[in-house]
Amino acid sequence: MSFTELSRKKSPWVLHVGTGGCNGCDLEILSCLTPRFDVSRFGVYSTGNPKHADVMLCVGPVTLKYKEIITNLYNQMPDPKVVIAIGTCASTGGIYQGCYGTCGALDQVVPVDVYVPGCNVRPEAIIDGLVLALDILNEKERVILDEKKKSKTSRGAA
Amino acid sequence: MSQIWNDPNFHAYVVPTILLILSPFIGGLLMGVDRRVTARLQNRRGPPIVQPFYDVFKLFGKEDNVVNKTYLVFGLAYQTTVVLSLALLLFKYDLLVITFIFGLSFIFLVLAGYSVRSQFSYVGSNRDLLQMHSYEPILLLVVFLIRLVTGSFQVDSIFAASQPLLYVLPLALLAIFLILPIKFRKSPYDISSAHQEIAQGPMTEFAGKYLGLIESAHFFEMFFMLAFIGLFYSKDLVIGSITVPWWIMSLGLMLVAYIFAIVVDNATARLRVDQMLKQVYIIGLILILLNLAYILVTGRWIA
């Protein structure tokens, strides 16, 4: 493991997005930052800025009005990036499933890497999901680098 | 060994060069310790003390979405001027030039914030300018006071003075302590980069390795402010038969400033811009005027 990969694993900067849920899971995310659960020991730092973030924590069923905003935020995040769906609403649609004002679930809008179900999710589950996401970050970067190499060699051959 | 130690060229060129090379590491470690101590004060465990390095190296390994080239130039100018001002301070150049170049680095960051079309960046830059408006006069007045008592703007004259600056300018040092949170971007004056309030202020649009550069510039900034405070005690302290070398006294003063910044950061909340302007101007100017009166009345010129 190179030093960059190690540091990528050690410092996930988190973007917290609420997409119109009941605010229960938002509070659980906040309680992750409190002394009892303290995610900052994994180097987690909560930025309010998609351009600095590595991990997007998404909460709530995606309402139709929020669809454009969330794709926008997703596109602004620099690679490698990971999206975590926090709570049942974000993972499957939950009690809003089939409701006229929502898109169904988060994975209908942006690609989701980790699902953390629960209503509300426990902070422990969020931490588990975050730690899972850290491995995915490095895998994604490897895939991106491989693709770059391939496109370079194919261009060279052409 | 002692021959090298006593060689004036060693102190004039070799030591500053080593310090300049080590300064990002020292600054980064200081920031890491800071985050750790903050966490402990809040009864958390906190990240490891090498966390700032993890952050920077991660940023260097990320994709960089470039919005326009102007702000990259200004960001790079910010980084280089910070390093330049630190180098000038370590190589004992003119104190006035050092202060101006350090102020210039701030201006470049503001310009970088203005050169992109993001309202967060704009608000952050506006606030940054106001912060600069409040701290720069205080810093300059302190430099003028140093000039008044030592008779020269040269850093060497502080070392050549008959007494350490702390004995002559104690209130001016307090004024520096007052503007310390502004330069460290800490509460109560962390108005420009206002975490979670206006994204990241002027740094909002930076991403990837360019953000990494800006972050590493903060390491240099931290080291610069502490080195500047270290100037206030640059004489050996003699208590009876014991002689404490000047660099230990200097380091002690830096440590006091560092701990002061951390404690104040944790004990206060963020203020509004107008509150900051009032506090810094009124308290800072009163401290400096009192110190000026003290010098004039007691006639303590240490040139």
C-alpha cells in the first residue's frame, strides 16, 4: 500500500446531505461526532463543501426537487468518491416508497456504494458503513488509474 | 563540534536553512497536536497527531477540478509568499519587509477567493479582508514599537539589544496574542473560513492538490507566527549561577502562545465581524498605547 493510499484511508472528509427525510438520521450522524462515538478518531472531518469531500453521507428519500441538487453535488465531488445511503429511506425508499413526491431511493439518482439501513440508523452502524467505504475509496482509485492507463495505451496504438 | 556551534556562519545560514526545511513538518505536527488536544479538551479521543499530513497527502492523490487558471496562480502566490516571509524571518531580514510580505500572502488568498464565481468564496474573501483590516495595523504598530526600542527594523538588532523585548514590550506581546486566533484561523476570530457556515471561505473552490498546497501553506503560517513571538525573548536568562540559553526561553514563549491559542479556541464561540473589529481595535490599540506610554515614561531604550 502506497503512502497516498494509506492517507486516503486515514482521512475521509465527509459531506452530509439531507434530502428531505424526517431528520432522525441527520441527528444520528451528528451524534457520531460527539464524544461518545467520535468518528474523528478515523480522521473524519465534516466539510460543508463538495469540492473537498471524499464521502457523501445521504439521508432521506430523494424528493423530486432535490434530485437535481444531489446530482449536482455528486458531480462536483472530485474522484475518488464514495456515496453512502444512510437510513432505510435513502436505501430503499422506506415509508415513502411509491410516494408521488420522491424518486424512490438514492440509487435511482446517483450510484450508491454502501447501504446503511435502519430507522433510525444506530451511530455504530454509520461508523461501520464509513469504515467499509474507506476500502472502496482505494479500489475506485485503482480502477480509475487502470482506465487511464488503458486509454493511454490504446491512444498510443492508434 | 563546539567549533561548529560557535561559528557565526552556522547560525546565520545553516540553522535557518534546516529550520526552513523542517518547518512544514513542525507546523503540521503542531496542528496535529492541536487537534488532539482540542479533542481531549472536549472529552473525545481525536485523530492521530500525524492527521494533517494524511489530509495533505490524500489531497495530493485526488482529482483536481480546475474552475479557472487565475485562482490557481493566486493560490500558488499565497503559498510562495508565506514561505518567503518565513524564510526572511528565519534568515533575520528586515522586520518591516517581513510583515508586509506576510500581509501580501493574505491579499493573494483574498484575490484567489475573488477570482472564482462562488458566493461562499466572495463572502469569505470579504470577511478575510475585514480580518486583515483589523489585525494588520496592530501587527504593524507592534513592529514600529520594536523599531522604537531597538533603534532598527533589522531582526539582528533584537538579538543585539541589551534586554529581551518581553521586559520592554509586555503589552505589545499581549496585543499579538489578541490577533493570534485570526492568523491561526481559530475561534473566536475564525470568521473568514467559518467552518460549516460559508463552506470554507476563500478556499471553497480549491480541490485536489491545489487545496493540498493551501493546507501546507497553513503549516508555514503557524510556524511563522510562533517564530515571530519567539523574537520577544532572544536573550540568555541568568538566574544566579544558572544560565538558560535564549532558544529555550524563546521556545517557552512559543509554547505559551500555542497553548493560549488552543484554550481560547475551545473556550469561545465565533464572533461577528463587527464584534471582532471593535474588540481588536479597542483592546489592541489601548494595549499598544499603554506600552508606548510605559516606554516613554521609563525611558527603556534597549538599543
